Amino acid sequence: MSDVLLAPKSSNYKFTPKQVAAFYFKPLLTEDGEPTGLHACKACGKTRKHMPKTGYTNLVSHVRSDHPRFEAEREAASTAATGTLPPW
């Protein structure tokens, strides 16, 4: 029997799904300020469903398909805000 160590698959992306979602989306609220379960893309206005503790796949897939330059835009925004790239 051989011992095989499995390493987690490395990502080619510079930002985590949570960082991408936080940068591109804002939650839509009811008139009372309660969350609706929908988030609006800040770049194009499209809405996507997202519930707490369910991951960010739906939001990130929208960003990757509709905003292919998202990493460059995110880096530019980080640089403009801080003067340098933040250490992730």
C-alpha cells in the first residue's frame, strides 16, 4: 500500500470568492432593511440569489462570465485605495 498525500487544488485566481463577491455585489434590502436574499452587481446591476452560509459560487460565476477583467479591475481598485496591493 502506498501513501499518497493529496494537496488541495491550487487556484489560479488572485482573490478569494468572498473577496470577489464583496467587491462586486451589494445586498438588496426590503423597506425595513431586512435582507431579501438577492444581491445586485455593482458593475452591471444584474441580480443574483445568495443566502448566508451557502458559498459564493453563484455570485462569482456571474463575475467571471460577465466581467472577464475582474482581477485587473479589483487590483486597480486596491492599488488606488491603498497605494499598494494588499497582502492576501
